[in-house]
Amino acid sequence: MKTNRNLIQAVRMYKFQSLFIKSLILIFLLVIVPFTGLSVVMYVQMNKAIETEISGVNMNALYRVKDSIDTIFKQMDRVSLEMIYQDDVGSFMLSPSDYNNNNLAAKMQTIHDKISMYTRSFKYMDSLYVFSEKNTYMLSNRFDSLLTEFDDKTWYNTVYQKIDSNRSYLDLRKRNDTYPFYISFTRPAYLYENKIGAVTANIDIEELRKFLNQTGEQFENTYILSGDVVVYSNNRNEFMSKIHDVDLLNRADVLSDITAPTSLIKTIHNQKYIISVLPSGDKHLTYISLLPLNNYEQKMKDLRTFMYLFFVIGGIIVLAVSLLISIKTFSPVNQIMSMIEDQEKLEPLMDSNEKSKWNEVRTITSSIFRTLDAKKGLEQELQLRMHSLRKAQTIALQNQTTPHFLYNTLETIKYLAIELTKGHNPVSNMVTALSDLLRRSLDTDHPLTDIRDEIQHAKQYVEIMQARYPNKFDVIWQIQESLLTCQILKISIQPLLENAFLHGIIPTRIPGQIIITGLRTSDGIVITVSDNGQGIPDTQLVSLQQKLASGVNLEEKHIGLKNLNQRIKLLFGDEYGVFVTRNLHKGTAVFIVIPENKDLHEIV
């Protein structure tokens, strides 16, 4: 529960910058993108499978149509062929025009019986013609007559005259160029190389359409082509039309010379069709079926609904999985954040007995614990140092006799001196400098000050000492201008000047020189006070250096180098402090090293 609470707090605090949100988005995208791609591929493949299935169904239906039509056409061809090989038909074709011959009349009756049998057997057969070129007589189920008197005036010119070999002929025509529409199957009769007649079986397209519709097959958009001419169509107006004159065929761009079964999908009038093309070797026919896909719209709709539900449910699952993975991956971060907030729980992780269970997270948290523990130690040490520093300042001030009273007394003396001499004089000036020094030492609220202010304080001390010892020493200031705004301990340069003057210059009988320099180095800021006085013996120098390095008791009777050294170390650390060395030529050099930090006052 706390993990969820911390997670919600992190999301509220960092929003889209939260590691949890970023990892959730990344994981979700890494999963949803391939999932979406897979869904699209599945939809395309399933859609293609359905279309392939529909194409197969359409092609199978077209095969059945082809088989039915081919069977009918073969029947008509066989009827005409059987009639040709009838002996009576042969005799009739070779007989002269002696219609009163009883023997010929009997044969003609036999032929009539055959014709009647065939036309009654096949409902779609409109008529059956038997023609003799020798006697120019035509026998049919309608009536018998000379060719010149026969009612099908166009047969001779459109069918018989174009016969030039002994084979089966298929012709598309209209009887007398009007109606009905015929598919005529003609077999010529030859005696040696001479054409002596022919038998023609005529299929009525209307009757054929009715017959085919009774079979249960779908013929709504089924076409039979002979070359580029429509042999059969469910629409009577399209019979004997050219492909480009039939709207569906023209827009479907169907080729009548396709040599292999083919199925394809095309859009015609904003509607998709499965177009199946099946060539037939017999009679050089081509079967075409155009099946509108809206007949299968429900199946396609079911597929789209399934894919939509699949994608939505899959997306929810992907989101849930991404959320679980993100929570799991965020758990170490959440654990670290919890430990940072509740630092007391870090310590049990350091148990050496749990080393076998350690991982990267425990290593990080233990490192954080050590860092926080070190931070606590530093904070406690800093508090102790500041306490010691303030105690040292208090002790230093206590060594002065009633400092406030003394300051007020000095101010009184200054004004008395001015009153006696009717103006400022050397006495009042010295008292003013001494009073300022004392006032500065009383300000213990802020242990740090700018180097510029500390130099001003040190110059007041120099002014007092030069008044007391005129012409005894010179002071040269060589502080870099860029250091004047840096922070330094209060009353830090003055003790160095006092040490140089009292222990270096005064013991000599000749005037001396004190040089104050300030430099910026890799170690920090270095303030050096060097003199050309008598210097320090080697044994005393070593002893002083050891004491400065080790630290001394702060409760001493004066503020000197040791006190300054201790204050610096308390505030800045043991790597900083006061250092003493001998000048190259003569005298002593004392320098202090402090860190460079203009915001150093923020630590106190």
C-alpha cells in the first residue's frame, strides 16, 4: 500500500518527467507497436483468406456452371453428329427432289420421329434442322419445306454457307435477325469432299437460361464469351454483345484470351467484385463470373468486429502488462526514495548476514546510507566546531578587561582629547583606531568578513603601532584585487601583523619591513605576512610548526597564532590553518590558507 502511495506521489510531483511515467510509455510503445503490427498482419491475412475462400467458392461455382454448359453443348454437338450418321438422313441428303417417292417419305418420317424425340428430350432445344443440298429440302420439328420457303431465312447465309470443312460449328445468331436468340451447333455432311447437307441443333437462350436457373447455381453475373462476343448472359440485352459494350465486363477489364483459371478482386461502381475467369478448350469459350462481395458483407463485418475486439482487449492487456512491468521496474527506485525519506530503515540493509541477497539496489541504498551517515557526522562535527569557535571567541574577549566598559572609556578619552585641543590630534586619532579595533572584536555574531574589511581592520592596528613606534617599520600591501570580496575569518590578518612586529621587528635595532600578500592557488586563498626581522631559531620553529599542526587548548590568555590556527581548522577543516616558515633571506613568513568560497558565510 505504501508503495502505491509513494508511486502516486511521485506521479503527482514529477508528472511526465517521472521515471515511472517514462518507463510506462516506453514499455507500452515497445509492446503496442509490434502488437499493432501483428494485428494488422492478422487482419490482412484473415481478410485475404476470406477473399481467397470466396474466390474459391466462386471459381468452384463457375466450374459447375462450365460443366453444365459444356455438357449441354456436347449434347447438342452429339445430337447433330448422331443425326448425320443416321442412314435415313444420309439417304435423304442424297435423294433427288422426288417427294412422291414412298420410300423417301418413309425415311423422312423416321427422321421426323428422331427430331421430335430430341426436341422433346431437351427443353432448351428450340429446333433441329436437317438440310439436303441436293434436293434443297429442309426438315425440322417446325415444318418441312424447300429452303426458299423455310421460315428461318437467315440460317442458310449465316450458318450453312460459311461451312468449309467437316467439323462442328457453333454460331450465335437471331432467327431471321429478330427473335429468338440461338446458339446453333451444326455438323456438315460430306460425300468424299463434297458438302451434301448439314444438321443444326438450335438452343433457345431464354429456355437455356430457365433451365440453368433450375439447377440452383447462381448465374446472375455469369457470362460465356466466344472471343470478345457474349455467348450467354443472364441479361438478354447483352446477348451477342461485344465485351466493351457490357458495362460490368468493360469496367472489370476482363480479357477473353486468358488461358488459365484466374480469380481477382476489382472495384466496379464503388463495389468490390470477385472476378473468376475460366477458359474452356471446347469451342474456344471463356466462362466469367462476377460475384459482388457485399453478399459476404456479414462475414467481413464479423471479421472487422472480431479484429476490433481483439485489438481493444489486446490493447487493454498490453496496457495492464506495461503497468505491471513499470511498477515492478519502478519498485527499486521507490525503495530508494522510501529509504531516503525514512533514513532509519537504511541501517538494517547493512547487515552482513544479508550479503548473499544483495543486488544493485541494495548496493546503491547502502552507498546512500554511508553518504547520509557521513553527512550527519559532518553536520555534527560542524556544530561542534562552531560551538568551539564561539567559545574561543568568548574566551578571547574574556581575556580583555571589561571590553564594553573599556570601549566606552576610550570613547570618552577621545572626546576629552578633542575638547582640550579644540580638534583632532594624534591622541584622539590613536584612541579612535584603538576604539574601532575593540568594537570590531566585540562583534561575535558573524565570524566571517570580506578580505577588504579585514584589511581595513589590520590597517587600524598598523596605524596604532606606527604612532607608538614611528619610523620603526614599513608595511607593504600586495593583495590581489579579485580577492577583496572573498570571505575570511575576522581578526585573522591583525594577529599575523602583531606576531611579525613583536617577534620580528621590535627585537632588532634597525627599521624593518612587513609585506602582506594575497594569492589564489590550487589549495585555496593564501594570505602571507612576511618580515625581515630577526627570525625564529630552528628548534623554536619546529616546535611552533608541530603545535600548529596538532592544535592546542583554546583557553589561553591571548589571541595569537595558535588561536587563529584553531579557529580556521574548526571552521574549514584540518587541511587549512596557519603555517610558519623562514624567509629565504631573512626574517619569518607566516601564512594562512582558507578555501575560496564567496558564499562561505552560509555555513555559519
